[in-house]
Amino acid sequence: MSKETVKSLRKQVAPYEKSNTRESIWQIINTLLPFFLLWALSYMSLPFSYALTLVFAVAAAGFLVRTFIIFHDCCHHSFFKNRTANKILGTITGILTLFPYSQWQHDHSVHHATSSNLDKRGTGDIWMLTVEEYISAPIWKKIQYRLYRNPFVMFVLGPIYVFVIKNRFNRKGARMKERFNTYLTNVGIVGMAGILCWLIGWESFLLVEFPIFLIAGSAGIWLFYIQHTFEDSYFEGDPQWEYVRAAVEGSSYYKLPKLLQWMTGNIGYHHVHHLSPRVPNYKLEEVHNQTPDLQNVPTITLTTSLSSIKFHLWDEHNKRFIGFKEAKFLGKIKSV
């Protein structure tokens, strides 16, 4: 990517960095109402067939992912023009998705400011080691890293740990407003769950809520994982790191079928989002289509994305992701 292209890209995207109140409100309606309806249908189907319940739960999980995208946009102040409106809606959708608004906003902002920077990893991103770091790591760290990168741990146990446990606690050094928002979110989650358990019973609540939460959580982590873990990604040390290149080359274009694209709030256009987080999710596709320089980016499909499961380590010498087996074959890593 030429220096001229890098300089012009942000200017080309700037006109799209404005939300449309009507479109935002419509997205709230076509996301939250179907979610609540499908949740209710999941519950009402329990006496008849749990298989039918799971069908409704899968659909509800899709709308919960879409709810998270609204939450995500609120954290970037891109869903509404008014910051207070973003915070209010972000807190409400955070309760529904089990995420504290202010805390995640902080961590995610750091993620955007440091994405693909090898010297500034550790906040709001997926744990990643380079080949050299893995080689020099003690045995206990290698085992820990292998467990972390195991698909079952990352995509099944991961959502349970992050959403249910980790999100309930404030980060070290958080200010009072951020702490209060986390407490408010926790109270909202407990209150919502308590009311539903009182109305329908805790067994029915768990039979409906757990599959919705697990499916949506696994899908959410997968989306985040695949958008930054693909073979020819971009990672550099701080002196060579460039924000625009990190956005366009270090974030993938996840080309999904139209239904999944809509359900995931266009987040597959992740290169556009990282280039300009102030672009609302409902404008990401338009930016991609109207900006030729953004169309020649790493593109991943549902089929090709599955191969990214095997990518575990960043090879700094060859500038690409590799798996444990490949690294061992190349003689760079000894098996644990």
C-alpha cells in the first residue's frame, strides 16, 4: 500500500462518519423486538419439544449477536450523535449481552489504538505469542497457551468465563464512573434474571437462556478471532507499526452470506471499521463498495475461515500466522 493511498483513505471514509437517527432507531426495533419474541417462543415451546426450543434459541442467539453490534457502536459513539444517548443504550444492551459498557469501551478503545502492534498487546485482544516468544517460554506458559488456543476452550469455555465471570469485575485502575457502570450492569443482569426466574422458574430460565447465551457468545468470539487471525495478517513492532496499515491489512473482510452479514451487523467489514470506528455499522458495506482502495484487502469466506483455527503463533520472520505443527516441522519449536 503506497503512502499516498494511506493518506487518502481516511479522507475518503470521513464523509460516512455520521449516524442517521432514523436508521439507528429502526435497527433497534428490528433487532430487539425479534430477540424478545424469539426468547418468548423458546420458553413457550418447552412443554412441546426441546428440539424446537433450540431452533428458536439459535435464531434468538443471532439477534443477540446483532444486539451486541449495537452495543459495540454505542461504545464508539457511532450509533447516535448524542454521547449520552449512546451511553444509555449501550448500558441497556450491555445488560442484555452481559457486558459492562464503560469498562468494555475502555478496553476496546485500547484494542483499536494498538491492534497489530507487537509491543502493545494485552488489552482488549486475543492472547497471541510469536514463535520466538513461545520457544523461550517456560513449560507452564506453553501449556497454558496451548489450552487457551484450544478451540473448545476458546469458543465454548471462553464465553462462559469472559461474559459471566470476568465482565462482572472492574479492571485495575478503573475510575469511579466506570466502576459504577459495572455495578449498575451487574445489578441489571441480576434483576433481569431474578424477575424471569420468578416468573417462569429457574429451570425454564436456564433451559432457554443458556443455549442462547452460549451460541451467541461462541459466535461473537469466533467473529473477533477470525477478523484478526488469518494467515497473511499484519503485525509490526511499535517503530514500524502504522495505524492505517494495521486497520486495512491486519483486519479481515469476512465475506458472509447476506443473511449472516445482516445478523452480524456488517461487522465482517472489519477493515472499514478499524480504519474508522465512527462509521455506523449500517454504513460499513457502503464505505467498502464506494472506496476502491478498501476492496483489495484480505478476504475470508465461511469456508476459508475454518483454516484459521490452526493458526496459533505469529512468525515474525515470514510475516504470517502458523500452527504448532508447522512450527515444529520447521524446527523452530520443540513439542511440549
